[in-house]
Amino acid sequence: MDLKDQLKDLFPDHKVPESTSDNEDNGGIWLQDEPLYCHFEKRKGKVNTIIKGYTGAKKDFKELAKIFKTELGVGGSVKNEEIIIQGNFREKIIEILEDLGFQTKKVGG
């Protein structure tokens, strides 16, 4: 008897919704209620797009960075709870995030 069966015995009137996760349509990435902040800045003379404000798990950070890097065909990394993408791709990144279901805010000029 697994945990699901035990819970059914304890709560026989409980109805399980068909879709128990909001993550099915966005590749399993956790969606948050607060918006993500997308801005660009120069680091060591190079322009980078920085995405801040995501509170998901570390594997979700890496999955989001992988999505951006493959969609845009650029390099990037995850450091200090920020996703760093090489180049100024704010508009495209905001489009990708909104397609995934995230709320975004464009910071800066």
C-alpha cells in the first residue's frame, strides 16, 4: 500500500483534480507570482542581459538559462541567483518568458 492509497483511505471524499501541476505546459519550470526583472548591463566591457527575481529551484534556473541559450543561440550562465545571457536580448527574452507564463518587468532604458 503506497502513500496515495493511504491518503484515499483517510480522506475518501477528497476529489483529486485531473491536472495537479501548473508545470506541464512550460516544461516543468516552477512559475511564480512575482515578476522577473530583465535588464542589461556592461560587465568587463561586454553587454549582458541579466534576469533577476526568480525564486525557483537551482535546476529551474539552469533549465531557464538553457531555454534562453538555445532559443537565442548565445552563451550564458547562472550565478548568484541571476541568469546572465551574453548580449542585449531583453525584448526576445521577455517574449520567451511571457510565452512560458511568467510575468516580466523591463528595467532600464
